[in-house]
Amino acid sequence: MNLEKLVRKNILELKPYTSARDKFQDGIFLDANENSFGSVIESEIENLNRYPDPHQKQLRQSLANFLKINEDKLFFGVGSDEIIDLAIRIFCEPRKSNMIIPQPTYGMYQVACDINEVKVKSVQLDSDFDIDVEAVMKAIDENTKMIFLCSPNNPTGNLLSTDRIKFLAENSNLIIFIDEAYIDFDERGSFINHISGFKNVIISRTFSKAWGLAGVRCGYCIADDFIIKLFFKVKAPYTINKLTANAILKALQKNETRLKLISQIIYEREKLISELSLINSVEIIYSSNANFLLIKIKNASEVFEYLNQKGIRVRMRKDDERLKDCLRITVGTPEENNLLITALKEMK
């Protein structure tokens, strides 16, 4: 596959901004108009008065060791949302290109396309909320550049079929963007073990979920080194700050803690399923490979408002007919889950 044909011409010809730290990482820094005297706050992180590494070298090396892949295939962004936006800007021509998004799924894909003036072709997931390959292939035209896939899918919680993703990657000259924000909760379903065979696949992940670092706002993607170079070409000079980088480097040394948190969340998820199944108004509890549950419940709007009055916040999705009367519930702590169940049992 010739990836260059998928890239916007102006991106291929773009001369990227050259920052002061692109060339030199040591020496006497009189080249970036920083405050040479120091910072106004004390921190365990040295040199906060200096710009961070625009090449993300230490981060990429540490994560590459953790994932056991080549660091040239890694890029860090300010959350997965920045990576989503950059991918659209790199490959899609505004007011010309279109994108295929199987529905229902994460709403930010549509928003990012709207911001970049890229038309969205919505294709329904099948009855199991898996990829309808035939429908997706029929939707592709000469201006289609990308397909967004979320696995495990948000808000349905299920993994998408690896074989169906492979088929799309092999049989379409498109960028296949796989959002694996929740993959830590079922790593067996990750496409990372297959990505080396595909130059047109981008896998994005986040530290917000299993790692418990939503407040840090950091995500990353895995892709062919040609694509990674394009990300570095179009990104802003200093996107990952030193405070964020330090938090991620520390987190990567705490994998046992991550695994413990995942185990606790899965245990509570299964317990929550058992408790919800005993509530008469709950009609369907959808299978989940994530840290949340999608349930169909009678009078969902009333339940939603009732829970809000109790100070219990869940999400309601009305943008897809199949999600009518559905609530998405994040798995909480044992205490939080008990409050939810008690509230639902008390509701008349």
C-alpha cells in the first residue's frame, strides 16, 4: 500500500515548525526566550522554566519497553482526542473527504470531523454491535479516507471482531483508526499483535482509564513509522509538558498497581451485573469488556432524573434508536455501586 496517496498534499509538502529544542537538548539555552532564572514554584521536576522535549524521547523509550515494540511506532498526544484530530487533519481534505463511522460509538469522532469539515458516513453496527463489513464496504467511495472503530466500543462495551478489522484493513485503501481506550480491561482483544502486518492501521490508547490518570490528559498511538513521522510533522511544538511526562514515566513503573485496579474493576463489574439483574425494571444488561455497563431500563429518562436528584451521575444516550431507554453506568467503588443499587431498588 502506498500511504502517501492517502495523505493530504499540503501535509506532504508542509515544512514543519522548527522549535529551539528540535536540534539541541543540552548546552546553555539562550535560544527559546525562556526564563533563564528559574520558575516561580518549587517542584520535584527540574527545569520547569525550560520547554519539554518535542520528540518525546524518554516517554517513547519507556513505553516501547513496556509494550515491547519499536519506539519509532509511538506518538504521544494530549489525550486520545488530540490524536483523533491530528489523524483527520493529516489524511482528510476539508469539504472533500469523507469518513466512515460505525454507529453507535464515541461521539467525539463526529465532532472532530465536523470541526475539520469532513463529511461523516454513518453505518450501523450489526445486531451484536459488531462491524457490518458489507455495509461498510458499500459505503466507501473515491473520497473516503478513514474508518473509525472503537474496541471495546463506547457506549456498548463490546470488543469488535479482529477478523472483521483485518478484512477492512486488507481490502480497503483507507486508514483504519482503532480506538482502544478501554482495551486494558480485555487485552486479548487488542489489535496490537496484528498491527505489524498493516501499514494503514492506527491504534490509539489512553492513560485515562485503567491507569487512572484522566486528569493528566495523555494518550498515545501505535502506527507505521511513516504515519508517526506525519504526526510529529503537524503537531504543535511542545504538546506533552514535563509534569505530564513525569506522571506517565512513574505510571509505567507501576504496572502491578494497574493490574490490581483492573482486577478490582472487573470484580465490581460482575458484582454490579448480578445486582442489576435482580431489579425488575432492568430489561437488558449488555455484555461488557470495559469499565462500564450499558443497560436497558424501563422509563430510562425518569430513572436518569431520579438518580441525578440522588447525586448519582450516569450517562444517557439518545442519539441511536437502539439505545432508547439505555443508560451507561461506569463501574464505581463498592460503596458507590451499593448506593446506585440501593437507589434503584428504592425507586417506585
